[in-house]
Amino acid sequence: MSTEENKVILRRWLDELINKNNLALADEFMDASYVNHFLPPGPTGPDAERQIMGMFFSAFPDLQGTLEDILGEGDKVVTRVTWRGSNTGSLMGMPPTGKPVAFQGINIFRLANGKIAENWPQVDMMGLMQQLGPVPTPGQSPS
């Protein structure tokens, strides 16, 4: 597939799977051998996507991604997304805060045969934790 066709797939993934909170579509978008490099070794394929996004959807049921940039070359597509949501569920063992958050993520995707085969995400977890409270912002005393 062309780079432009791969970008279309990534836009659809964000709009249809993520922004509509529809993890059932993971089978449509993720290759059977899909690897998300954000996760420790473990599940692959569509189940890996359901695991990581399920964690975020549990913590932020209204999670929405806004595509800021999309670049591609060959079988790789890079996206920069601003994520927004309200923390109404637990995240990694932390109780919900009810706080709205906005944080950035940059992903390098590799596509094969019209599906997402690999994902190397870099999520601003420090910024997210500062907004949620467990990590103080510079100049703020720890609670």
C-alpha cells in the first residue's frame, strides 16, 4: 500500500476505534502479529491493542484524540496526537481524580498489508501524572 493509503488507515483507526471507543474494531485495524512496544512482552495482535486502549478507556471513558500531525514514508506513519479526557476511573492502581487532562503522544506505526503491524508510542506520561496529581509540577511541593 502507498504511504497515503497508510495515512488513511491511521486516520480511520483514530476516528473509528479510538474516538468512538470501539475496541471491537481492533481486529479490523491490527495485524494478527501486531506488537505495541509500549506494553511489556505479552499479548500481540488485536488483543494487545484492546489491552492498552482498554486501560486508557477505563481511566478516561471520554478519551478523544485530536490528530495534530501525520507524516509518512514507505511502510511507516508518524502521528502526533493530543489526548483529552476526564479521569473518572482508576489508572495503574491510582484512584480516579475526576480531573480533565490533555497530554501529547507521538506514535511511529509500521503497516503491512493494510493493517497496523507495529506501534512505537511515546506518551507524555510525566505531563499526565502531573495533571492527575501524583507527580508535582516544577515549583509545586509534593503532597
